[in-house]
Amino acid sequence: MKIAFLLQDTRSLYGAEQATVQLLAGLTAAGLAAHVVLLQETRLGAGGSPLADALRQVAPVHSIPVAGRFSRSAVAQIREIMARERCDVLHSTGYKADWHALLASRRASLFPVVSTVHGWLFRWQPKERFFQALNIRALRQFSRVVVLSQFYERYLRRCGLGPLQLAHIPTGICPERVVGRAVAQELWNAPGEMFTFGMLGRLSSEKDHRLLLRAVRRLARDLDTSPRSWRILIAGDGPLRGALQRQIARWGLRDRVELAGWLPAAEFFARTHVLVQCSRVENQPLSVMEAMAWMRPVLATRAGGLPELVADGETGALVRRSARALAAAMRHYLAAPTKARADGIRARDRLEQQYAVEPMIRDHIGLYATVRASWNTPDNVS
């Protein structure tokens, strides 16, 4: 069986892109032949692509230049690649890739199409709402749609997708490939006496770094005379960097908060005791799974799929979208660092037991086999 993946090349390598690369690597390691088709954004101009570089390490990559939102030429080229490489299933992700996949397959009549939903931001801007609605309209016509969390499974059911069309396959991760258990345990005390809360990800509105800063402001006021030292490490880059810098300065938090820019995950978690994920919306964030591998508990808001990853009171804490609630949870770990360490160990155990790579790969292979068999029924054979 041969699978083609269709993605939009945004020249970024955030959680969704990393998850796709890991899935592709796992499938090829399991013996599936795979090709990648990248819709290259010509509007971005010349430059390298971390996503393309990562994909080329695991599968052949076919690049198709795309100037606007839609390209008839790209549709024809996708169709030609599927025929030339004799691919059985086309697997796309993202609204632009989904619509090109659907049209290239002539609405799944030429070959079956599968999509993975990594989620939307649920903003209220008309443009974003339009493209989200457009994406869902396309997904209704796909052979199967993979969802990573029950949150998105319920949401897409409400949007009109049938239960047999949806496949709940959480992202799997191999903790030992992230960090060895012994190393993670040894590095728990690496940050030294300074107890560190960390936040890792793109500096954009949906991550809600401002909520963390409001909690830090409250914590700094309440614990000004606390003998235990603590700090905040924010890693990542994005459009809100300048605004966050100004907020930190205005509230006098420069001694407490470090905006570190982009950091390798290993360096970030070696400096962090507890991960904070106070997003407005999430699906199945890779940063949380990496924290679990590093035996770091997670303080998370009850947003999207986060309650499915974080066991409240056991591997971290789930809090309301409130600076008061977040500050209280942070204060709890500051007062009981041994509790934080124990929660982190349980987080690693939970990751190994419930989010292993092998079931994810096996379920995808089974999904591809099912859609290919269904598509090859007499009704679909001309």
C-alpha cells in the first residue's frame, strides 16, 4: 500500500507539523511506501523550509508552487502524482490542502481521501470564520477524517460529520526518543534552587500568554517575602513578542519573567519544573506530551483537548480561565515541590500507557486499508 501526504508548506515546524513528520516516519518504518506533496507558498518568496527539510528525511517530496488560495494547476499536478506514483490513498491536512485534495480526487471518486484535523483557532474575525466553515464543508465529503481528541470529534459531529466518517486516533509519542527516563529524573533538580514555571509555543493570541503574566503579577505581589525563589521561562517567538515585552516592563516583572525566544525543547525542559499551558483553545499539543515525557507536571486551562491529556490532581492541574485560579495552582506547586515531582512521574507513566506510537501507526494503517477496500467496491469501480 502506498500513501501520499498533501500539506501546505508554511515554512514552520510547530506542533502540528512535527506530529505529521513523526506519523510519516512511523508509517515508513512500518513498511508503507509514502510520498509527500507540498503546496509551496510563492508569496513567501525565496527561503528555506524546516518542514520540507524534515519531510525529505523520511519520504520523497514533490513541491508544487501555489500563488493564491486555490490553484487549478496544483489540482492537476496532484492528480498526476497520484497516478504516476500509484498511490492508494491521499492524506491531507489543513484547509488549503483539504480542498485541493478533494478536487484532485473529484470528491473521492478517483481515489480515497483522508484528512487529519489539527484544529482551528475559533476566532471571531469574519475571514477566519469563513475559512473554517469552508474547511468543514470539504471535510464532510472526505472518505475519513482523523481527529486527535474527543473535543474535536464532538465538535465535528455537531458540524454534520457522521460517526463512521470520524476516526479518533490520538497522536502517539515515544518518550524514550524524547528523553530517557533516568535522564529526566536526574535533570529534575538541574534548574537549581530557582523553581521555574515554563511556557513553550508560538507567541500568539490563542496561547494567551497575557493570562500567565496576570497570574505572575498576582503571585509576585502575594509571595514578595517568600523564601523560595521562582521564575517564569517563556520560550518561542511570534507576533506578540513586542507586546509581551512591554507588558512585562509595565508590570515590573523583568526580574521574574524571561522571554527567551526560540529554544530547543531539551534545553527548555531542562530549565523547567512545571509546564503552563493556558491556551484559549487546543487540540492535542505536542508541548504537553513532551512535558509528560520529561516528567514535568502541566498546569492547563480546560480548553479543547487539554482535559484529555492532563489528569487533574494526578499529572498536573486543570484550572479555570482566571489569573486567580492559575496563580493559586502555581502557588500550590511552589509550596509542595515534591508533589510536582510525583505528578511529573505519573505524567510519564500516563504517556507511556495511553499515548504510545505503535497503536497510532497501527490504527492509521488499518484506516488506510479500510478506506481503500471501501473505495474499491463495485460501486466505485468504473
